[in-house]
Amino acid sequence: MKFEEIMDRLRKVNEELQVETIPLERAMQLYEEGVKLSKQADEILSKAETRIKKLGD
Amino acid sequence: MEPLTVTEVSGMVKDTLRSSPKLNDIAVRGEVTGYTDRGHHYFSLKDENSVLKCVIWKSNAGSVDCLPLTDGTKVVAWGSISSWGGNSSYQLDVRKCTPEGRGELYRQYIELKEKLFKEGLFAPEAKVPIPAYPMKLGIVTSEKGAALQDMAKVFMAGPGMDITVADARVQGEGSADSVAAGIMALDGKVDLIIIGRGGGSLEDLWAFNEESLARAVFACGTPIISAVGHEIDEVITDLVADARASTPTAAAELVVKGMQRVLDEKKTLADSIAVMAEGHVASHRQALDAIDMSMWRKVLASRVDNQRTTAAGFKAELGHASSLHMANSRKRLDAGDMALRATWISALREKGMAAIYQSGARITEVSRLKKGGFEAVMKDGKVKGEVKDIEV
């Protein structure tokens, strides 16, 4: 998944968790997904280092 | 000969002026004097020997660039001579007006701006949104220019990103085509493109006012920020691009600040998810406590405990949440009332709020209560009671 897609999904997970009446199972599922997404995003970010190169190099 | 009325003579003068090709669509050079803005803009143009009354009607004012005028400035005004019969005077109805001295280039700039505007190249609906977190950035500018150095400084201090520079001539013969070629080479390969250069005179910046470059910016599928340091109001690429910045540095800051906002949002989301999950576990646990069936309680409570342990485990993995106390996390959730709600409920319970249950189900609205027995669960125990009257 691309970073922006991960962010979109994180927003949705957070939004669904705000609903007080969701079953516990679902809450735990969302939580696990949130943690995974957060890790994925961190991985992408940690690999990104600012590099400036010339076109064609 | 029958004498004419004054009105008849006025009308004849008016018609003569209106039908004279020599007095229609003319450009007049002169110095502005007696300028007043009364909705319509009134002034006169003068030279050594004569004075000509001029007016820019309110309905035209929007398309005249040089308003408000200043007495003493030399301008070229385009328009037609007309007469208002009432006082038999004549004036220049001005449709366009540019400060003199900017000369031919300025006129070309104004004309191209009008042309491209009519074609819809500046239309908001044609603009592509600037990505909030561009991992790959393209820059079209001179690799020897100060603009690139200025931008590099900002980007090196910001979040990590892959930057590709397409070297281009940004001044002089062939520069518009050179920048256009850079855009085409980067289009589709990066998430965002910045084109630009440092400030200069209208002549220095001319590449960014050329039609071929304007069309290349418009045709580019990748979002573009135009970042040209300039003295005049704007260059044409500012208007065609998806976003504009007043200098290359400002463009870099715009991008980096946007990325920083996304990183902050990510932290807030991760914290909020941990807090909300914790809230769900806590509220389910309280619901279980209230069910007076010890076997079920045992089974379910152990399940919740398991899930809670899992949750705690994951929470530890969550870099941002692990070191924070819940209270600390909560403070950071200024993101919204929604996120605060679950924690608010437990806080209320701390203060003595009770949860009401009937037949093992939690009742959150009076309208769902039935007459008969109920249980109220507080922080440290529960009471049994009976519903006698219900008022909604």
C-alpha cells in the first residue's frame, strides 16, 4: 500500500472505532489493523531519505 | 434655416463621434491627473498642450489591471471617444489601461492572460489537488540557480523524499521550451512538480509568460506548483499551475509543512486508535461485570482479559502510544469530541455515575426501560431496584 492509502485507511479505522456500539471483536480487529497500518507507514517513512538527483542520473 | 435645438446638436455630435473610425478603438498616451474613484473611475490624461477627460465605467473596471490610478503616472489607455449629450462634452471610454514604460512585453502579457483565461486554462475545475505527502518530487529550474539551493535547504530539513531535478534554462532565448521539456520529462514519474526561478525583471521572467510554457503546464497530468519570484502581480504560469508560491523557498515550505501536518495527523490517529480500543475493552468489561451469571462471566471475562492482553501488547508496539500514559494520550486528542467520549464515560463513572441493566442488557435510554427489576452498577458494586414510574 502507498503511504497516502495507508493514511486513508487509518482515518477510516479511527472513525469506525469512535462508534460506541461496535462489538468488541470488531474493535479488536480494527485495533490490530490500526497497529499494522501504523507500522507499515513507519516503515515507508524510515526508508525515505531526502536525496536530490539530476534527471537521467 | 430653421434653428436646431441644443439637444439635436448634442445628439449629432454624439453620433458623429461614435461613427468615426478614427476615434474608436484607439490607444492614447498621457499622464494621469485628477483621478477619483466614485464607483466609476474618472480622470484626465494630459500632455504638454491638452487635456482629455477619461472614464473607466464600473462595469469595465474588473478587466482593467492598473486600478487604482495614481496622478502623475504615465499610461497608455485603450478605448473609444464618446460624448454624453447632457453637457456636450466628450471623453475617452477606457477599456484597458497599462502603465507606460512596461511597453510591448506588458501588453503581450495582458493579451495572453486574457486569451488563456477565455480558453479556461485558469479555471479552478481544471486544477489537480496538490498531494499532501509527495514521496517523489520533481523540480524544473536551473541547477546553477540560487532557487535550487534555497529549495534544497528547506527540503533537506524536512521529511524524507526523493527529489529529481530537471535542469532547465530559466532566462533568455529558448528558456520557455527548456522548462516545458523538463515538465514533460518529469510528468508521470513524480507525485508533484515545482517549476520556478528567483526574482527578476519582467524580461528576465519572460519564459514564464510564454504561451508554449503555459500550455505545457496545463497539459501536464502531474500537479504543478509555479514558484517564480516576481515584481509584477503574477506570471502566467502562476495562473495555469495547480498551485502557486511567491518564491521557490515558499513553494518548498508549502510542501514540507503539508508533509509535517500529515505526520502529525498520523501520530494523532495512532494514539486515538489505542485510546478508543482501550475504551471498548473497558466498557465491555463493565457490561460483563453486571451480568449475574458467574459461569458466563468467567468465560467471557477471560476472553476480554485475553483481548486486553493482546491490546496491551499491541499498544506497546505502537511507538507513539507506548510511552504515554492514557491521560497524556487523551490530552493530545484535541482532534475531536468523538475521541474523548469513551474516556469521558469512564471518568464519569469514577465520579459515581451508574450503568443501568435490565435482563442483563445495558439500558442507555429511559425509553427502553421496562417496569420491574433493574440493576445499577457503580464503580465498586451494584444495587438492585425496581422501576415504578417511567417519564420520558
